[in-house]
Amino acid sequence: MKRLRPLYLCALGMLLAYGAALAIQDSNVVDSERLMNADGSDGEWLTVGLDYQETRFSPLDQIDTTNVQRLEQVWSAPLADPAGRQEATPMMHDGRLHVITNWSVTIAWDAVTGEELWRYNPEVDRSINERGTSRLCCGVVNRGTGLYEDKVFVPIIDGRIAALDAETGEELWNILAVPSDSESYSLTMAPRIVKDKVIVGFAGAEFPPFRGYFAAYDVDDGSEVWRFWTVPGNPADGFENEALERAAETWIGEWWVYGGGGSVWDAMAYDPGTNLLYVGIGNPTPWPQEIRQGPGTPRMDNLYNSSILAVDVDTGEYAWHYQTTPGDDWDFDAVQHLMLLDLEIDGRMRQTIVQANKNGIFYVLDRTTGAFISAEPFAQVSWTFGYDYETGRPDINPEAYYTYAQPVTIAPSGGGAHSWAQMAYHPDTGYVYIPGRDNSTLTYATTPRFEFTPGNQNLGLNIPNMGATPPGPDDPEPAEPRTLPEIGPNRQGLVGRGGFLSAWDPVTQTEAWFSNGGAQSGGGVLATSGGLVLQMLNNGTLRALHAETGELIADIEFGQLNMGPPMTYMIDGVQYIAAIGGGIGFGPNSGGDQTPMMYVFALDGGR
């Protein structure tokens, strides 16, 4: 036995060494525990909002208020053919920086050198964006990818989801996640990866018939785990769950003919403590309730449109909802950035969920129960007089409802006081930084006779090519549009189109400071421990502001239009800032005269 002992020890040593090597290798695996604890402190950016709370706050502080002026471009690289603006947040893991661009082309580079490692093209049929057959409301965009284990999950704009090998870009599986017999659905949002599930929602409410839903898919093979419909279907077919049966009580008429709407095209957040997934739901369709429910019907809430909805992430079962704009007639989605914050309010800590909504209102809710805490305007608003703090419901100005005979000019417009541009939170200041737009209005009027036109946006408004028909001899002459009184912050000195960046205190519901600039049409913001708020403006400027005071520290101009959100990462002791930008263009047949690009910056160019 003594002669075997050295061999035994040798083998044991080899096994221990191999196990240690595996442990080192596995320490960088993106698993559920890693995602639950992701905060960017390891230098990586693993999910679209950086963490499950979607704060977009990085603890990296190499780049700070004293040296941000020294940022220089390290490398840049072309994305795909020019086809409009960019909205995706790049991801960085294991030294690979990757991003999704127009037509869902996904590219990976060496995050330090910019060497292209792989490129995946899902070969989308581009006729889906041609006038007359389009099902893309707002450009050929995607907002991010997902990471889990050794896979990159790609949301494909035509409604497919693909899983790629993270190292090689090889396609592992590819599923169709939307109804095969529908021409309404598209997929533009970044997936969220929670507990071995890829979770996405679908856009397309402007192209009825459309019934919104979001769903969870297995990370290994793409099989559907659960689905939650955001509006009830035809009652004659039965309801999928009790939540939808209750929602049907808030509808009248034959809404299901047009589908009901309820797109899910951007906002999600997950709280491991409550095990709830929070989802922002879009507007009903067509926009005027008199069309989607039928003429002469009483005003109804039309759930779960324009709502923040919470479901159990394991089962997809309903937990609670809060409707931001009951009976929405103005395209006031609740699909904007959702953020989970623990705040001290009235002397006690509250687990909250906050949103700067398209409708110009900043909401603070209890995320465990959905209970209303507060709601105040962060931009100029005319559709409501304010909120009833007892019921949590808006006091809607009755004159905000429009007809063909009586157009109404509303603030904000359907484009929103805040749309897809990403916010950020800084725990040291307690501020949420909102890229928004003031002085934004739209004149609404119902079309005299709605006619559904396949392949076009069918809003039900008196706008050509959007379901409008010419007035007939019996139609009244429309009155002059009425303009309603506005409430909201008075930003003296706001210039141009009214783009601003607001430092908003979610506890006091007041503005600490604001900055001029085309923020609403830019990609959003990033906050860092360097005391900075970094903002990508649409004119190709990386703007650095002091997080506490709003002081403009630096404008780094590089000339690329239509920028996506900035992110940051660190490799070998060097902190980088990255974002993508594209050509100009919006909507069907959009194009641009610039090649979309990835840009990476560091102090002194990383030298």
C-alpha cells in the first residue's frame, strides 16, 4: 500500500488542481446568482440596465469629475448598413463587447482592441418595413440582447428569438415567438434573463388586429414556459386566467376585433426579494376609445393597457397592477424605463418602483403591493389636473377627450415627455436622471369614419395613411382645436425643441436641476461613482455633467447622429465608455447617410 500512496496523492493533486481550474473558469459564468448580484463592480455589464433594479448606476470611478475632459476615442467599428437610429445598450462579458443593431444584426468585438470576433445576421425579410406592408411603428430598432451561461440571446425584429454561442456567434436555436398567421407583431425590446428563462414582450399595437402579450422561454431550447396576455380576448373564447376575466369588466363593445392593443416594447425589471417581474404595458388600439369599443359606449379603463403590471416570474401569474392613464386616448404608454429603488418616504423605508411616464407624470409605487405613493408632473402636462392621492387615479380634464368635430391640442404629445431614452439613478445624490422633452404637443382628432388598412398604422386619428378617411357631406366642419392649461415644472431658459435632462428627487417629487440639450432624441444616460452623469446626445456629443449640481463639465463631440444609451466597463484597470450611433431616419423606408458605428472611449484614449 505504501508504494501506491504516491500515485494516489499525485492523482488527488491532479483532481484538486483540475477542480480549482474549473472553479476559476466557472467564476465568470453568467448564472442566476451572478445576475442577481450584478452591479458592475466586476467591470462587466451583463444585463441591459446593468442590474435587475435597472438603475444604470456603475460603481466604477476611474473616470470622474476631475478628468472626464480627457476622454478620447479608443476605437470605433462599423455596425451594419445605414438604416436609422440606434437604441441598444452594448453588453460586455469575458472581454467581449457585443451589441445588436438594425435588422437585429449582432456583433462581438474584443472589448480592448476592437477586433471583430463574430457577426450574426438573422436574415430578416426587409419587406416588413416597406410602406403598405410595414409592421414596424418606429424604426428598424432593437434595444439590447441577453446573456446567460455561454449564450447570447438575440431578439429578432420579425418576432423570432435566437440563442447564440457567446464565444463563436454560432446559432444554437431559433424560434418564432409570435403568431405565425399575424402580420402585426414585432420584437424590439431587450430580453431579460431570470431563472433560466428568456423573457420578452412584443410590439405592434398600431397595426391591428393586435393583442399584446409577454412570455417566458426556456434558455436551453426556446420552448415557451408561460405567457401573459395584456388585454382580454373575445369573451366567447373564454379567458386565460382570472386576471383577464376581471380586465374584461373594464371593456365594452367588440374590442377584440382590433385586438385591444397592449404592446410590451421596452420596460421590465425584476426583484429577487418579491420574485416579481414588473412590466410596462402599452396603449390600447385604435387610439380613440369610441372606435375600439364602439360609438356611444361609456368611458372605461380598458385594462391592462397603459399600466404597470407585476407577475410571479416562475408562473406568470398576476400579482398586481397600477394603471397610469385609465382609458388612454392619447398613446400614453406605460412602457418607459422602470426602476426599483429603496427610498425613505415619510420616515420609513419603502420598496418602490418608479417611472417617468410618457404622459409627463413621475410615479412612485410600492413594488410589493402596487400601492400608490405619489405622482407628480416632471414635464408640461395638460391632459390632467393632477392626481387624487387617496385613490391614485388622475383627475383627467374632460376637455382632453377629442372628436372629429372638436380637435384638442394636448401636452405632451404621443411622442411623450419621456420615451425609450434610458434614465439612471445615483445613490449618492438620490436623484433619478430623466432625459425628457418639454413643449411637446399634438392636436388629436378622430377620423370621421375608421377604415382598417392592412400594412399601415391604424391609429383612428384624422391623419392620412393611419386609418383616416376623407370627410363626407354629412360630417360637421371641425372646430378650431382647443388648447388646455398646463401644469408642471417651469423651466426658464429651456431652448430649442425642449429637450432636457432632469435631476429628479423621487422622494420629494421635485426637480433638483435640469440641463438643456436634445436629450429626448438621444440615447439616454449613465451615472457613475465618479460623480458623473454621462449623456449621449443625438447630435453625436458625449456630455458629462456633475451628478450633484448639474454643472456641465465636458462636451465630447464626435459627430455621429441617433445615439444609443452609454454604458461602461473595465478591463485590466482601464475604464471604458461605449455607445452606438446610426444614420438619420425614422419609420417605414427610413435610411441614413452615416454608417452606424460602435464607439469606445477611455481616458487619454486608453494609453
